[in-house]
Amino acid sequence: MKTRIIAMGHRMPSWVRDASDEYLKRMPRDMPVQLVELKPEPRLSGRPVEQLLEMESSRILSLLPEKHALYALDEHGQSWTTADLTKALELSANTGIDPCFIIGSADGLSSRIKQKARAQVSLSRMTLPHGLARMILAEQLYRAAMILKNHPYHRE
């Protein structure tokens, strides 16, 4: 199983890169995570937000693995627990379907991405900056992997 994170935003501060990279490099060899960063569409073009999100979604969808379980991160999505994330990863591992998590641009994700997603997931009921969402997702993926490996990192 290979997990993919597709994140709109390509110039994250070093503290975001450092923290995210730290958790992603800790992942077990049989559960690697690939982070793909995409540059958002320029917001100065005068195009409506919906059109910009649709342009971004075309680029996102072109990067999905053939067999994938798409999860859209959205502040209005379902509040997942670490156990919920662990179950999703376990299901992917058992079915051979790669999980793919999408972090949208400042304006979110297009309705097309949200409709294609297996679930819309909220990391918090609060609005988070994209860099922080990336860090939280990386840590939670690592935590879920440790649960699946029966490692003592996670404590109930």
C-alpha cells in the first residue's frame, strides 16, 4: 500500500516541511507516503473561484493512482478519530487500493473532487492553515501506521 497526499500549495515554510517530512520519513517501509505539491491557480486572473477550483481539480485527478480511495480534506467534512483513519488505512491495505488524501487550495476543493471522494474528512472543527493541516495529516498517518504495527507510539 502506498499512500499519497496531494496538497495544493508549493511554498510552505521550512517548519511545515520539516515537521511533515519528519513524520513521513518515519513511516514503515511497507506503508510509504508520497507527498505531491501542486501550485494553486493564480487568483489574480479575474476568473470565478468555481472555475479556478475546477482547473485545480483536473490537475489533482490526473495524479490519482489507478486503484485509489480518495479522501478530501474539508473543514465541513466528517470528524474522524484516529481509529477511523486507522480503519481506512487497514481497509486499503487489505484490498490493495491506495489511499489518496487531497488538501485543497485556499478556496478549498471543487465539488467534483468532493463528489468523487469516498469521504470528506475534517481534521478539526476549526479552520486550519494548509501547512498545519498537512502536518496534522502526516502525524496522524504515522500514528495510524503505528497502531496497525502494534507499536506503542499511540496510547489510549
